[in-house]
Amino acid sequence: METDRRYPKTAVICNRKSGLEDAESAADSEAEFDSPETIEAITDVLRRHGVPAVILEADENLAENLKEKEIRFAFNLAEGKHGRDREAHVPGLLGLLNIPYMGSDAAVMGVTLDKELCKRLAGSCGIRVPKGIVVSPDDDLSARAEELTYPVILKPNAEGSGRGIFDRSIAKDAHEFTELLTACFREYRGKMLAEEYLPGREFTVGLLGNGPDIRVFRPMEICYHEPTEEDFYVYSYRIKKDFRKYVHYECPARISAEAEREMTDAARTLFTVLGCRDVSRIDFRMNGAGEPCFLELNPLPGLAPDYSDYPMAAESEGYSYDDIVFAVYLHALKRTEEKEA
Ligand SMILES: Nc1ncnc2c1ncn2[C@@H]1O[C@H](COP(=O)(O)OP(=O)(O)OP(=O)(O)O)[C@@H](O)[C@H]1O
Ligand SMILES: [Mg+2]
């Protein structure tokens, strides 16, 4: 494929799944990583448009490889490997090396990976959030169990892609709360977020662009075919991996104009207040009164061509897979070039 001299030499930076999908624990620990097919699909789109693109693994040799390959721009997909700040590692390194890149900066990555912190920020913007508490392994679990109204969903406070949300993530009473959390803390030493379970419909809203150019997609509904856990509906890693069996998607979602406006306004506000860039996806779920509540903001939404939510939502906005990946790239390039000008 011919490269177009207008485009800088670009690295697609990723954490590649090892492919050990049969081992349940390996699959879960790599839940956030991208498959080789997704990485190839994104790189192919860039190359088809004439971008000189190479793939680089986000490992300890990244800084050296970026210099050696004379990279001038990066398309960051890396979710990072270690610690609560892992999604901030690659943006931080690119900042240090002064290489412009697609996607949000380290500050956004740090805040959004901490669900509770991000919810506090959303709450301070007047966005409705579910009531929840953060629980540490050292807490007195039976005392903490009294703080919420049941049922309660338990999820790691700093994970994504449904990672750590297992089949049994709902506690129906205080006894189950202590039982499930004790089991969780055996696996995850990090803090857990316990939230009152929102029984309503579930949506996700995609965003594209920057400043006056931000485009907020219409909400996409995740429609469950049957309960995923007793009488409950949870979009867990197991469901996401086998989504055709459990869910289908309605885009645009069939909801009132008011609910749609509430979600798209909340998405735009949070994206702007946090200083997100180029691309993001925000998840919502309705409470018992049918009011949308914010769940989380994903500044690195999955871009798998055949199953990720973001490209699906983009499709109903008129973007093919090729269009949306390249649009994200062009928005990022425009933003960084304007900054340099
Ligand atoms: N308070 C809640 N009430 C009801 N269901 C919830 C609640 N919080 C989370 N869930 C369910 O669990 C799923 C995963 O939660 P969340 O989006 O917070 O985690 P995630 O693993 O980071 O997801 P992602 O794959 O989008 O990164 C949600 O899509 C939803 O189905
Ligand atoms: Mg989510």
C-alpha cells in the first residue's frame, strides 16, 4: 500500500492478548487487552488510507522502539499491565518523549480507571450516579454490609472490560455481601466498589472528536435475552465474550427524548469536564424510576470490528468500521496539529 506523505509515521501501541483463552484465569487477566485481529484491523484501516503505520507492543522496550522506528504519532490502544495507573503509562511516556498521540492523556486515564473517583466527579457535575461504597480488604465487612440497600453489585474499583465481574456479583443481603466480598478479596487485593443494583435498562453512549467538533452518538441499548444471574442482568466478561447468545443491541435505543437528552448531555459534560480527547464511551443504566444513572467512562473503548460496542454505535451514526477508525485518527491528528501551529 502506498503511503501518503501528509501523514506522520504512526505506531499503533497495544497490549496484545496472548491467546491463552482456554485458561479461564488467563482470559480474565487479559480481558482488557486487544486481540491480534483487532490490532491488525485497526492498522489495516490506517494503512489503507496511506498512513505509514507499524504495531508496537506496550512493554518495557517501548521507549527504545519508538525512537528506533522514528515514530512521530501514536494510536494508543494500550490498557497497561500493572497498577491503578496502568492506563496512564503509555500516555505518560508519549508525553515525556513529546510524541503526539490519539486518545486521552494520563490524567484522564488515572481518574476514569478509578470508578468511584469518576463517579464523584460525575456527581459534582449534577449527573445522577448509583449509591455506592468502596470496600477495602481490611474493612469490617459485616459493619459495611449495613450501609447499602440490597440488592448490591460488587465490582473491582479499578478494572475494565467486565474484568473481575464474575457470574456471582450480586449480593441480595448482608450475609451474601460478606460472603462474596471475602471470596473477591482472595482473588483481587484491590478495593471493591459495592453499588446498589440498578434494575433498569442499560445503554452506552459513544463520543468522537474535540471542542466544538465533539459528536455525541445516540444511545445504544444493550438488550438482554434472559437474566444472566438469577433474576439479574449483568453485562459481565462472560456475557461480553459470548454476546450473541445473551444480548442484542438497539441503536438508536427506543427511549423518550428526555432520557436520550439526559444521557447525551451527561456524556458531553463529563467528556468536557474531564478533558477527554478524540474518543470515549460512557455507560449508563436506569434506576427503578427509569432515570438514567452514570456507571463509568471508558476513554479507551474497545474497537474490535465484530463485537465492540463503540463501532456498533458508530455504525448507526453512518460510520463503517473503516470510517470510524479513520475518523478517530483524523480528529486526533487535527487536534495535535492545531496545538503545534
Ligand atoms: N450499579 C449497577 N447496577 C446494575 N448493574 C450494574 C451496576 N454497575 C455495573 N453493572 C453491570 O455490570 C456491568 C459492568 O460494569 P461496569 O461498566 O462498571 O464495568 P466494566 O467492567 O468496567 O465494563 P466495561 O467493559 O464497559 O469496561 C455493567 O455493564 C452492568 O451490566
Ligand atoms: Mg462498562
